[in-house]
Amino acid sequence: MYCVCWGDYLDQLFTSDRNLTLAVSALTCFLHACRNQGEGKSRKYLARIIWMLTFDDEKSTLAETVEKYYIGISPVLWLPWIPQLLTCLVRKEGGHILNLLCGVGKAYPQAVYFPIRTLYLTLKMEQREKHKADQQSKASTPTATTAGESSSQHGVGGGEGGGQAEPMDTTLSTGNGAQGVKIHSGPDLSLAKQLNQVQLLQAKITAITSQLQLKTGPAPNATPTTQPHDPATGVPASSSSSVSTPSTQASGGGGGGGESIPIRAPASLWRCSRIMHLLRDLHPTLLSALEGIVDQMVWFRENWYEELLRQLNEGLIMCQAAAFASRADVANAQIPPEMFQFVKRLVSTFGIGLEQSGSGSSGTGGGGGGGPMSHESLAKRAQAAAQDPAFQRLKAQFASDFDFSAPGAKRLHTLMAKLKRWIKILELKTKSLQKSFLLEDRCRFLSNFSLATADMDIPGEYLMPKTMPYYVRIARFMPRVEIVQRHHSTVRRLYIQGDNGKIYPYLVVNDTQVSRCRSEERVLQLLAMINLYLNKNKETSRRYLQFAVPRLVAVAPQMRLVEDNTSNISLTDIFKQYCGSANQEWDSPMVQYYERLALLQSQGESITPETLQTLFSQIQTSHAPQTLLREWGEKSYATSTDFWTFRMQFTKHLALCGMAEFVFHLTRLEPDLLYIVRSTGCLTQAFLTFDINKKGLVHCTSATLQLLYKSQH
């Protein structure tokens, strides 16, 4: 009690004075206090500890204090803060946080392994792109050979703290046809031999574990992808002693030759690798099962037409934002330069993965995190698409339609019309195909998974803060996988049965913007923390005011497992249903808006707020009446009691979402990002991120509050 009071006092002094001596004393008090308190009371002080680390000096004084006094704090208290600890791991204080994360991973390996694995692959991707850019810049200079030899001798890059990189052995694929980039810390051959001996021993342990697992786990004719792939080397764990394996061939220039180019790995990459190797040594059976599940995720990738449809939707959203920005001159709006590059990339890849265009690490999807199985799946998909006559016909027609040499082809609204036409073509093709498939046909390991295979928890279970330390474990994967439409893309819905008998649906989502995904996860983490206080307060708990926060875990930088609700429906889907019953296109309001705006501008009339208000009123009357949502609710809920309950819950949660959008400076809640849970009337938000620019926080708009007003009518 005295540690807490004294720590709060010192924290207040540090907030106003920024004296590191006060911060060290406050950290010491908080760390001692957390040893004797539960998760609820220590949550505030752990948050202050992580916040104070951002003010550390060059000597890492605060990080040393945390490393000195964290011993004795229960690892379960750190579980909600694993994302923040990983952020500290890649900064200058990462060397002092390493032991803390290792301690948490020993007790809760599944909670640490997936986040650290995703971080490792992201850093590896960035390092590969950096090395590739350096090689291209050196190849363009006359002294490329000399610079390459100097790079081989001295290495590139160090740790974030400016110190010397710590030793590690791994291989990075350069993506230019070379055999690989061997990363080591220096010419110390004795250390390299010791690491090889350790890796040989780890390989033997993993091989024995795999044999034991096969006796109690999957069938003998199971798909041969259950063998885990080592994220630190990109090769199967049984052969992890070979540290310089050939990388996958990729198109694209670059200097290579067939020899390995040794470069120095940054310290953050080594720290992640060390934690993963430690967890693999302590929990071989569990991590073998986790890697087996990740390897099976490659069979949940999109087809070429599904991937192309998602990319076209992303391009249309970009065009709509550009069109609204250039609404002052609708007739003369031109395509932005980034859209030129986007369309050219679509023409060259046409739904078979951006890896085929020479940008391997920035592709649209990663299977098992860049392992051999994911590259094999991409190659098979590209080969099957190349043999499809419909693919060749559509590709030629697509390249012809998006030829910018034609007159008027560079107008923005012309491009939007072409994108809409191709979206309709691919949507018709997607609707005509199967809506589900059996898990046994593609993923035998998941089909045969049971509690006897591994003691594994539901994905994302550990990252949800709880008052009771009870975690649901996976009993089995349900036999049927559904193909559904979510967030302008086609995703697979996987059903997992927990040991409590409940069925948990999960979406296997392929993401292209890695930074946006991590930002969304931080927002969901914030909302989950707020839920604890909303549940504790009497008034909010009585009204069931809580944010809907799904379980979410990133199994790879560009692939996530997101908990789903089968009764979700977005506001855009409701509007599309209305447009279908009214025999009109769902995007006709936007088309009519720009047509009338262009007509007014051609007549030389000034666009005033009164003119826009009249224009919006006309569009709303003809295409989107104010009673649209109420009519949908009356049709969906049979009795007046159900409809009244739905309206009450919907109004409360919409007000809660609007408050969070305004207070926390979140991005606007668009109609396609707001999902109504039809079984309860609550709201779920998707792809929420902090609305931040280079200057700081940007104030959000009052669009949600306006929607709240409209829903009352």
C-alpha cells in the first residue's frame, strides 16, 4: 500500500519535472507493488511502467530498473501488455526486456509465440527489402563490386540502440534468384560451430517429438505439412541445422550470383529468434502443433479471382476518396499517380499474387509466413491459373480495358466506371461457385486435431484481459469450412469447438497493409481494457454497454485469425438489400451526386452549402429514405417487443461507438465497417484505427452522431 502511494506521488512529480531519478524511484515502487496485487489493481501501474520506458536515456537507466525488479511479478499480469512489450523489444531497451518476455513465454508459450513470430517475420521482411534496395543502389553505381565486398566483410546495420548486433545465424531470401543471405554476427568460427551443435540437438529433439505426435495425432495418410517450419531459418525444424538453405526463386533483377552474401542481422531480429528458440526447446509439442496449424493456413488463401476482386474493391475505395478530394472540378479530375501504379500492378499480376511481379515481401498474402509450403502453394496457383482458358481470356480483356493510351482513359471517373464493371463481373463469378468445402479434403492435420494432439487454447484467448484465469482450449476443428464475404473480400470461416462445448467461428483474413492491421489490433486492445471498467460500473453494466471486441491473432504478417459472429450484417449490406428490392444499383447515389455536381459546375453555378443540402435531400428522397433502417428492423423482428429491444440496444451501442470515435480520435465509422449483431442488437466495428497524421491527432467528424439522429426516425 505504501509503495503504491509513494509511487503515485513520484509519478506525479516525474510528469511535471521529467527527472529520471524520480522515474527510477517510481518504477521501483510500482514493480514492488505489483508483486502482491492481482491483475485488476496492477493493470494501471504496468501501463505507467511501459509509458515511462519511452522517456529512457541513452544509458537505458529505466530499462535496467525494470530488468532488476520485475522478478517476482506473476507472468499472468503481463499477458495483456505483450504487444507493448514487443514494441519495447525492437527499441533500444529491448535487451533488458528480453528476459522478461522469456519468463512470460515459459509460463504462457502460446500467448507469446504467435506475436513474436509475426514480429520476427515482419522484421525479416523489412531487412530483406532493405538489403534488396541496397543491392539495387550499389548495382547502379560504378563501384558496385567494391561496395559489395565491403558489405560482405563489415556487414550492414546494427541494433536500434546503436550497439553491436548480437550473434545469430539465419538466412534471408533476397528475392532476386540468389541462394540466400546468410546472417551472422562475425567471423567467430568457434561460436558458429557451437550454434550448429545446438541446432543439431534441437533438430533431434523436434524429430523425436514429431514421431511421438504422429503416434497419437493425425492419421498415417495425413497431409505432409504437419512438420513445423522454423521461422528463424525458413526450413523444416528437422533440418534447422543447415543455416544457409537456398531461397525460393523469384522474378526480378538484382545482383546475385549463386553465392550467399553474409550480412549482419539487427539486434531486434536476434532477440526475436532467441525467444522463439527458447520456447521451442521448452514446449516442443505445443509449438510443433502451432506451426502445423500455420502451415495448413496456406490452403485458406483466396483464389485468383477472389484476390483480384478484393484488389479492385480497394482500388475503387481509393478512387472514391480521390474523387471526393477533387470534387471542385469533377469533369477534369485526373487519376492520381499512385492509382496509375496500382492499376499497372493489377494488370501485371491479375490475381496470382504480387510476388510474381518481383516484390516478394510486399505481396498480398502470406501463407505460413513465407515458408516453403506457402511458396509452393503460390506456384501451384499461378500454374493452375495459367492453364485456365477463362483466366487467359479475362486477363487479355482486363489489360485492354485498362490501357491508358486511349483518349479520355486518364479521367478519374472513367477509371471508376471500369473498376465497377469488373467488380460486377467477378462478383457474378464468385456467387456461382461453391460456398463451403470439407476440411478433411484439404487440411488433414486440422481435421484430425484433438485435445490429445496438443493442449492448445482458442486463438487470441490469452490476449483478452480477464478477471478469472480460465482459458478455453481447442477440442477439435469442425469438418466444414464456409466461404463468406467480409470487408470487401472473400474469406474462409473456420469453426472451432472448445473444451466447454461452445462453437467459435473464426475468419481467416488475408491482409495487405501490415501496419494498418497492427494499428487495428492496438485499438481493439484499448477497447478491451475499457470493457473491464464498463463491466465494473453499475450503470453501464446494467445497460449492457460494452464494446464488441473479437478474439484476434496474427499468425503471419499478412494473415490473421479473427473471431466472427454469424449473425453480423453491415449497414452497407442492409442498403444493398433495399436497393435489390427497389431494382436500383447500390452505388447510384454516388453516381448521381457527381453527375449533378458536374452539371452545376458546367453551368457556372457556385456550389454553396445550401446547394449541397438541396442535392443531398434529393438523392436521399429518391435512393435512401430516412425510414430505411426502421423498415429493415420491422421485417427482421417479428414482434414489436423484439423490435423495441433491438432499437434500444442499437441506439445505446451506436452512441457508445460515437463517443469512442470522438474521444479517442478514431477513424470514421463508415457504413461498411459497422456491423449489427442481429441476435442482440449490438454493434461491432471493423478496421478501427487511430486517426493520426504527421502533425498529431486529427479530430474526427460527427458522422456517427448524425446517424444516431437519423435512427430515431
